[in-house]
Amino acid sequence: MFTGIISHRGLFRGYRHGKQEMFLTASSLFSKMKEGESLAVNGVCLSLVKKEKSLLYFNLSEETLKKSTLGLLHPSDNLNLELPLTLSQPLSGHLVTGHIDAVGKVLNIKTKRNGKRFSISFPSQLKPFFIQKGSVALDGVSLTVADLSPPSFDVEIIPITLKNTNINDWKRGRAVNIECDIIGKYVYNYSVEQK
């Protein structure tokens, strides 16, 4: 479980064995992580399989490659990284599982006095899980839905988030990982079963 508050940054370095494994550098995390531990990489929960020199290695399943953007990375792409939530850590964002629901695309970017506003497309099957002012995680970043007009929604990004995440690198057309709010998903599924 994660919070969507990005605490570390990394750089994608490449794939091995086709795309069954990816590796990255993250100097702030290398000494902290042990094999088998979880890390959210652009919002995707992965397990560390190997540490070697300055590189961290993670397996990529077929499901991960199909449902996320992790198979589309280029060397030196900036990565949002987050260690799992602990019981002593404040929940500063929202509950994020690291299980991606779908990939969306950046449709539009507006620069504002205090940050940027992004319009993001999403697949129609996710519509029940979005509400205005609700939570969403994009590339692992906990955000608030500022406006909702399916098939897209807007998010406002403040300067500190632009500085501490890879969102400042986003351009129109970029694919982003979407994880809908887990509480919303449970409430929706419960209400459907009660009908």
C-alpha cells in the first residue's frame, strides 16, 4: 500500500530478457532496499529482484506490460518512486495500491500562475470510479480530480508537485498510468451487487 506522495526519483536505464525485467538507478534508495521488497515505480507496485552496482532490477509481468506504461520507457526517463506505507507514516495522499487500472493520455496542458492544469483521457469502463474532487493516482502521484467531463478529467498540479515528480516532463500525447481510488471501486461494486 502507498500514499501517492512521491518521496524519491529515479532514472530508467533499460530492459533485460526482452521486457521481462527492467532496471533503474535511484541513489537515494539503493542502500535502503532489500531483495523482495516493494517499490511503486510510476505508480506500479514492483518487487526488487536484484541489486547490482548502482542498479535496481524488477520483474515485469505480462499483465504489468499490458496495463501500464512500464513497457514504453526510454533510457533516462524520470521515474516517480515511492516506498510502501508503514503504520508509523502519516497518510498524506490517499490509499494507493500500485495496481494500475488503465493507461490514459495527456490531452491538453495549460500553464497557470501557480502550476499547470492537465486534461487526461480515460477508458469508458472507468467512468463509475471518477467523481469531481475525488482522488486519482497518475504515474503514482496522488491527485484530485478538478473537473470531470468523460471521456477525460482535469487535474491541477501545484509547483511543489511539478518539482518533486516527473509530471513536469509530461507533454501532449504522453501515456500515463491511472489508478482509480480503491474506496470508490469498493463502494461502486458493493452498490452494483445490492441491486
